[in-house]
Amino acid sequence: MPTIGWIFILAAIALVAGSLLLLRDSANMPISKEKMARIKQRKAEVEAEEKRERERDGW
């Protein structure tokens, strides 16, 4: 395989490995209590809306 092919393969592996490391590092970011409250409120709203739609559609 030509040298340029090996360079592309190594670059692709480096990009994948770097992305996985960044993803791993950002996985445990703390969420503020205020933001968590907003998330829970929005989730409750969406679930209530879906429940109304299911009842309306006769599921």
C-alpha cells in the first residue's frame, strides 16, 4: 500500500480515538439543579401531551 494510504488510515484511527476520548471525558459533566428541574418539567409536559394524544387517538 502506498504511503499516503497508510497516512489516511492512521489519521482516521486517530480521529476515531480522539472522538471517543472526548466523549468519555464529557460523559460525566455535572448538571446544575436548575437545569435538571427544567429537564424534568419538560419531560413531564411531553409525557402528558403524549398521553392526551394516545387517549384522543384511542390507543
